[in-house]
Amino acid sequence: MSEISDSTQQSTRTSSCPREFLVSVELYVPTVASFGLWKPVVPRRKVDTSKTEETPRSLKEKSSWISVARTPAGAGQWRPATCKLTDEDESCSLNIYVDETILYQTIYVHMLNHFDIRHADSSLFLRKNCMALTSAGGQRWGSSANTEPIYFQFEDADTCNTWLVLLRSYSKPEIYGQTFVSRDGGLYRMWRQVELSISQGRNLGNHFKPQLDANASSATLSEGDPREADPVDLDAFCEIHLNDSICARTTVKKGIGSPDWHENFSLSDLPPFETLEVTVWREKRLLKPMLLGSVRIALTNFRRSEAVEGWFPIIQAGGVSNSIQVGEIRMKLTVDEEIILPHASYSGLLTVLRDRNVLEWMSDFERRLHLRTTSYQLMCIAIAKNVLVEHITEYADREVDGTPSSHNTIFRGNTTFTKTMELAMAFYGKAFLESSIGSTIRRICSEKVAIEVDPVRSGKGAKEVERGVDQLIHWSQEVWNQIYAVRNQCPHELRRLFEHVRKLVEKHYHTKDSQDPHNRELPRQSVSAFCFLRFIVPGILNPHLFGLYPGLPSARIQRSLTLIAKVIQSLANLNPNVQKEEFMRGIKDFLKQNLPSMVDYILVVSTPVPLDPYSPHSGHPAHSHQRLNVVSSLHERSTTMPVLERESIPLLPHVLDIPRHLARISSSVLRNARSADTKGKSSEDNNQYLSGLCAQCFDLEDQSLARVSQLAGVESYPIALKWDAPRMTSSAAPPSPASSSKIVESRKVSRPYTAPSLSDLSGADHRKASSDNMTPLSPIPHDLSSLRRGSVSDIPSSPKVTSSPEERPLRAMNRPRFLRPKSISAESISSLASPAGTRSLRSPPEFQDLEASRKRKNVLQGILTKR
């Protein structure tokens, strides 16, 4: 269905030739916008009606899940559509056709920002592989005045990622300083993310006078509230709004005043922060959902990358003096905002990281620096360099040596090796896990299958227990049949890892020559210890954590999934005679019957096959024909892109942004450095690698501060301090109030939250950060081809990009559409822009304070001596 085609069939193209790309999608059409789309021909209406009947039942039963607006008035339907992207150099438009011939919308992609094009959270529609495209009135044309975000659903994740990268390549990245600095196409770019966990509610529906902080911009959180009230029986769900645009929803949970959600949301690639609002709704059968209240949070008040958890009061609107608290909700919130420099600025950090195995870095980050959130960033860098599998296998050679401790590492351990294997399986095997158990798990949850075989728990007789065993065997067989049916779709990377583990066990435990049947099973059991114990079985136990089911299943369904997971794990252990619980002995025949197929499954997933990138069952998404057309177009266009704009385009197929991952690693190390105990004495075994890494991170901080202060130096031009340039708007179609890319009123100038504060830097650091008014030229990144393999950055810059300063004004007059000048924003301008602050930053380097250098050295020693 979803097929991208390059309609220009010429072997060579010039920059003036238009390019067209087509894709078939499912389009969400709001009810109001669909009135003018029906064709006058009656048979076509019948076809559309039949398509509507194919919508999942869960979407039709709960109107709150269909609604995109704050009320069900915005409910709509999904309809087949075709998207046609046309690039004519000076402009780029996306035409959306419904029923093949009806033009629904035209989006002017070249007028959009990167953060206007994002993945849509699956909780909005209970659909995966969705994309949200936000645009204001002047950035789109349509038959209706609707300006709500447009939602697409693609056939698979690969097509969705490809089109996300394609559309972003024509839109405007959030680059600061591009108007004033031609080198690198600007000074830096920004990236933002909000991670939100909604755990549970308390006293929902009860009315209290809110406890407000007069100096706070929102209700303050509290760890406990001694007030008690009679519980209210209700069904409730939450909606998450960022900058007045809906981003995600929780499931509907029933509770006597205290519903439990335990749902996590990660909202990435966000626009400049304003407010986060969590609205709580009460749902009733046959009635519209009723708003209980909301929690409104000013994100500008949050320190970056620090988790804030507690009970937040739910306030019913009515002004501060007349507001009513209608309960509390427990949430955990983490706000991230990063300054991203050009890729060449991170060459020193990359050199340090390349000197060691990535798993060694993960171990040191967790053990010495106490950083547990950077493993994913390190893994992404290794994936981009195409060395992750090699590093894992090399590290496994040290861990698995035939000793009893290595046996425990494979089957029960929680080491760096096993943790990285889990990360790799989750990264490479996401689609494989969905194919293996996703549909069956959703059937169990939607049909509310309740299985119980423990007579103590059920309190029922032998016949009921026997019936429960039969039900358990039936659903275990359903799950196993689906797992076995898709065994050939196991990704190539996982096959290589499983094969290496199997051969290591065969080598060190001499299983081929062993007379013990148990030892002969060790190689296959070692594979199942990763594939099942750490991947498939956890997916069965907690489907909501793996994106297989929205929300936490009910207690009865969770019990059913636990029993099924025990059966599948028993099968993966290849020993049907061992059953700990007496009531589980009834599945012995099931295990013996399916044991041969499990042996075959383990052999298949641990045997690499010749990689055919065009095979739908190869398990490797790297080189589809659709993506090759897009990558070819990106390569051709990237020769005229400035550095920062070219690097802002994510890498296919995994949508990786290497400078962003490096920026997050650097900022994490810096935050740890400032919170570390600097009084510790240096030891002889200080890790030289960590010392070099910290030095590179401090150097990156100096570069970031220098670029921020350089941009602050142009603050005397107030009109140019708006990054979000005024957009074309028509009087007939004003910008949508729900649009995340609306025109924002001028706000007070503030520093980037990722930049160090004045209190964190000494006077010497201030002078060093801006000793030169212009940023030094960044060196050429070392071994860039191996890092960004298959990416846009593999292409050398054209002479136009590296021309002399005298040639830049003339080049700017003739630059193509994607080299357009951009305005800059006051959102990330440093507060050091005051005249006094600017003078202190520009102090000459000869006045540097030697005491500041000694303090920084003590910081490094304090980190490296912590154990």
C-alpha cells in the first residue's frame, strides 16, 4: 500500500527539475472537514461507509479516544488518501488527495518548522506509525477553514520514518544566528523533549480549596494531603496538551476516586516551551466526557534534565481566588532542552569515545559517573558507526569464559553485557516483537480473558481448575503459534548476536562432547535466555511498556498474561519436566508437544542468513527501494545545504541525530560534574579515559557559551531576535489555536536552560568563553564517513559552502530555496546580553584566573575518585 515513487524518470537531473514523491496513507478527517468531501455519486459513499466499518471497535466505542479537540465535537474518521510531495526548488508543496481525486489540503512544506512535523503519539488514536503535521492558515490551503493538525498513518514504521525525514528536509530547522553568521549556516540549533509519567489519581471528584503559591505560575505539588473525603466512583482519563496543542491521552481507568494509570509518554522534537497542561476528564456512558479540572505547568520554571515527581493539584477553572481543587494526580516530569553545535565541534569527543568499546563506556558511566540514562545515547552513536554488534560480541568474549560466574551472567545476571543486549533487542527488534505477540496480546486484553489455575487463588473446585488449565493451554498455543510463524522475520543484527552467544557457550562449555543431556542443551538455552527471558516474555508480562497495548491491563488480565508468560518461558527452557507449582503440571503435554518447534525456532533466530534488503522477511529495514529514492534526493540536495541544516536531517533508517546524542552525553557529564563531591582526593587509578572525556565536555561547554554570547551580542537588533518569523496568514483562515506553531507573543529574553548559569562559571571561564568575538572555525570531523554511513553528511560540501567571506554575499543572492535566511529567537538568547555582561565575556584571555583552573581540576578528580 505505502509505496514511495520518484515520478521523475530522468537519469540526470538539474536543480530546476521538480521532484515528486507519492505515498498511500490513512488520513484522519475531522467530521466538520469531511462534509465537503463526499462525492455526489452514491456508490462511492457506500464504499467509504464500508471502510468506516473496518475501524477497530475500541475507537468506535469510546468517543474520547476519537476526539482530537478538547471535546468530542472534533471527532472524525480515517479515510484512504494519497500524498504527493512536489519540490520545485523555490517551493515545496504536499498535496493530500482523498478518494484518489478529491484535493483535501495543500501544505506548503517549505514554510514549516522542523517541530511542526513530528511522530504522533500512538495513544491519540490507538494507531501506530502516525505522523502529525501542524500548520497555520497561511501555510496551507484547503476546501475548509480547518487548521487543526493533520494526522497520517503509514503502512509501517519504515515508511513513516522515511517520510518524516523527507518532509523535514524541506522544512526549516531551528537554527540560531543564521542571519548574522554564514559559517556553518548559523551558530547552533535547539532540541527539546518532555518525558511525562502519569501514575495515579487521588480524591478525584472531591472539592477542596486549592493550596496555591502566590509566587508560582501554577499550583504547587505536594507529597501528601491530610484532607480526606468520601471517594467518588468514576471513569477518568487524562489528555496532555503542550502549548495548547493535544499530544497524548491516557486510557480510561475506573477507580473509586483513585484510578491507576502508570502510563509513560515521551514527547520529542518540540517547539519552544510554554506550558504543559494535563486535563482530567470524567467519562460516562452515552454522554459526552465532562472536564473535571486540569494541571497547568509552566515549563520554563523547570530545571533541565532533572526529574520532578509528586502530587499535583487538579484545579477547576474559575480564577485563582475562585478556583476549586477537585483532586490530585501523581506525575513525574523531566524536561530536556539541548544546544546542538555543528558536528565538527564534537570531533574531539568522538575521538575519545572511539578509543574504547562502547560497553566499557556504559559501565564507567553507570559505575563511576552514576549516569544511567546515557547508555541509549552511546548505543545510538555505535549504531550510526555500524559497530554496535561488533562491540557487544567483543565484550561477550570477556564475559562468557566457561566459569560459574559467566554461567550466571547469561542466565540470571544483570551486567553491562546483559543490559546492552536488552537495549539492542528493544532497538532492532521492535517490529519483530510486534509481529510475534502484538496481535494476540491485544486479543487477550480486548476479550478480557481471565485465566486462573491456582485453586487457592480461585477458591473453586477441581472442575473449574481443570477448565482454567484448558483455557491456559489454548491461549498459550495461540501465542506460541504466532511467535513461531514469524521466526524468519528476526532481524539480522539479533541473529548475529544470538549466534555469537550460542557459539561461545559451545566453545567454553564443550557441550558437543558432553555426556550430560543438560549440558548439551546449554547453547540453545543461552539463546532463549536472551530471546525469551529478556525480550519476548517481558513483552507478554508488560505489553504497555513495549507499546503493544495502551495502558496497564486490569488485574485479572495481568494474571492471565503472567500464566501465559510462565508457560512460554517453560517451553523456552527446553525442560518440560520441571514445574515449580503443582497447578502448572497440567501443561506438561503442551510443553512436550511443542518442544521440537521451539528447538527449530532457536536454531532459526540464531543463524544469520544472506541479507536480502528487498525481502519483506529479511528483518532488516536498511535499504528498501522507497528509501533509496529519498536518500538519493537528499544526497543531491545536500551539496548546497549549509552545515547545520544538513546535519539537522536525521539519518535513515533509524532516524538518528548524532550531534544531538553527543550533546546529550556532554550535558549529562557536565551536570554530574557540578553535583559531584569535589573534596575527594585523587587516586592513582584515576581513569584516564574518563578524564579525557570530561575535558572534552568542558571544552564543548566553552564553545556553546561562546556561541550563545556571540548571538547575544546582536541583541541591539530587536526585530531580528524572533526565530519564529511572521508567517503568511489569510484573513479567511486564521492560525489554529491548537497549532503548536502559532505565532508567539514576544517574551522576556532568557538564557538556554542547557547553558551554564553565571553561578556555575568563574570569571576566567567567562573570559575564556568569549575571548574571541567570532567562533573559531570547526575542524573537519575525524572518520566522518564511518560515523554517518549512508547519511547526508557523507557528501563533501560543495565549493559554494566553503567559499571565502567575500563570495558569501553574492552566493546568498543566488542560494536555492533551502538556503533561505531565517530569523532568530529570543527564546534561547543568553541573559548575558546586557552591556555589562557582554563586556565581561569579551575580556582578553590574558586576565584569566588561575584559581578557576584549579577548581575545574578538583571537579574532575572528585568525579573520578567516586566509587
